Amino acid sequence: MEQGPYKYIRDGNCKVSRVFRIGTRKSQLARIQTDSVAEKLKELYPELKLEIVGMSTLGDKILDTALSKIGEKSLFTKELENALERNEVDLVVHSLKDLPTTLPAGFTIGAVLKRENPHDAVVLHPKHVGKTLDTLPDSSVIGTSSLRRAAQLKKRFPHLEFKDIRGNLNTRLKKLDEKEDYAAIILAAAGLGRMGWDDRISQILGPEDCMYAVGQGALAVEVRARDLDILEMVSVLHHPETVLRCITERAFLRCLEGGCSVPVAVNTEVKDSQLYLTGAVYSLDGSDSLKETMQTSIAADDKSVDEEVDERVQRVGVTASKICGGAQDRAERLGINLANLLLSKGAKEILTVARQLNDAR
């Protein structure tokens, strides 16, 4: 195994000759996200030499099929992880919501960066500017490739129709603006913000309208679990509150065995050292749903203030050795407990039917 140079970095004496290669998808948004992570690393380690390697993933190549129909959990990550495994790149930047809750053996999420707005946004066709989903004409067509968004919005806005729309952000906006097929499309607010397109956001959907996807709005850095030097290097990018929120969300989803092919949504917040998790599952048309909220303390107890967290311990794929282990454990347990509560009320049946109906479409 190639010897990592980070013994120098830990001494604050960063004399690094090796070039570190960061893998990313080729889309404009992916490059912007990866560049932002590279800039943060360069600020922390000015001598660091970084090279960005763009590649196309299966999700980028199959553009005529709804994501939920392709049935592959690692649509946007597999090719990047293959490159990581072959030592062609040293770290990979992802949107956390694209990363499955169980990672392939040998990989870990070494950093979860501070979350941006996790909510969904409405982008209107220019002719509807000034309207909201409530005020759009009956039978207006809304574009979204997400079962989660469609299930919640069908229930909330029964006068609207929902159709799949695929492609990267640029492609979807082009489809909206240049044709009359859609009155509006639903996109993640964080992605629009990173692209500098905040001015296209007509409406942010709060949790009462549409809860978000697990991990939405957060960037993740995936590394080889054995590369402890690289793990140490990227760990400074972890944002503790985001880490705990995303651990609880990912634990919830993993326990439900959810993915792209079922409508599962969450909302998390931290208030007064309490972590609140609201989680829900939906039928495809949103008519059947289960939603509950639970909370746990994430205050560091006296025992855990100085504890060393074992670097090899992963919680739903995340390694965060500098964040209180007790708080991470409680966050993970919260997600599991909430999932089990929903399962006890019939969540499995709702999701099984949703999966079968989606497969049959």
C-alpha cells in the first residue's frame, strides 16, 4: 500500500510531494461541489497538491428512465468507487443523498460538510412567474424524478399532475424553459444555490408541504477506510451537527431498507442539545402514509468529553473519530427506533406495495 504523507500534516509541517486525486461526476454541479471541497482542503493545508478527475456514472448515462425504475442503489457512485478501489483516485466527493446507507467493504465517509438548505424548491416556467403550487391552474404538470417528492405533493396539491423529468440541473431547467411540457419542476434548493441560480427559486417547500431526502443538502467525502492518513486529513471538514443529523437520517432509512425506489422522507433539527427526527413513508400516490417524530439528547456526557473514538467504527458508513461517540451512538439509535416504530405501524406493507407498483409502471 502506498505510504500516506500525513505524518507531516499532523505536525503542521505540510511538505507533500504526492498529488491527491479527487474523483467527481462530470456535471457542472458536481464540479462546483468538488471544487468547493478542494478549496477548503487547500485553505487548511496550503501545500497540498490536488488534481480533480471527472468521470461519468450510470445515473449520468441512463437519461430516458426514471431513477426509481433503474433499480440500482449506487447509480451515481459506483464508477467513482471503482476508481477509488483501483487507486486511480484518493477521495471522492458526493452529494450525501446519492450514497447508499451501506457502503461497499473497504470504503467510508470520512467527512460530512456543513449542510446547506436541505429543502426542495419550486422552479416555475417563465409564464407562471409569481405563482405558487397552490395557485397554478388545475392539471398543471409538475416535473420531478423523485417518488418521495411526487408522493407528498400529490396528496398536498391534488389539482396538479406529476411527470418524470431526468437529466442534470442544466438539462432539466432547459426542458422546463424551452418547452411547454411542464408548469414547474421541483429541485433541491442546495443544488440551485451552489449553481448560483437562487433567483430561479419561486418557493421553498417547508416540511408541511414536502419533507426532504436523507442527507439532502450535505456533501460527503468518501475514502478508502484503510487510508488512515487521508481519513485524518479530511476529518477536519466534518460539521458535527450535520454529521449527527445525517447519521440519524441514514440509520432510519437503512432500517426501513429504503432507497430511490420507495418514498421515504425526513426532517431533522437540533435544539438545546436535543436531536429531533421526523420520518415518514408514503404510498406512491401519497394517499397512505405514516409519520412520527422522536428525539434524543446529543449532549456530550462527562465520560465522553475526552474519549477517543475508534477510527475503525463506522456508523451507517460514516467515520467521525473527533465527534463524541456517545452522541453518534444515540443519533444512530434514534433513527433505528423511529424506523422500528413506523414498521410496527405497517410501514413495511406501504413500502412493499409502493415498490411493486413502481416496478409495474
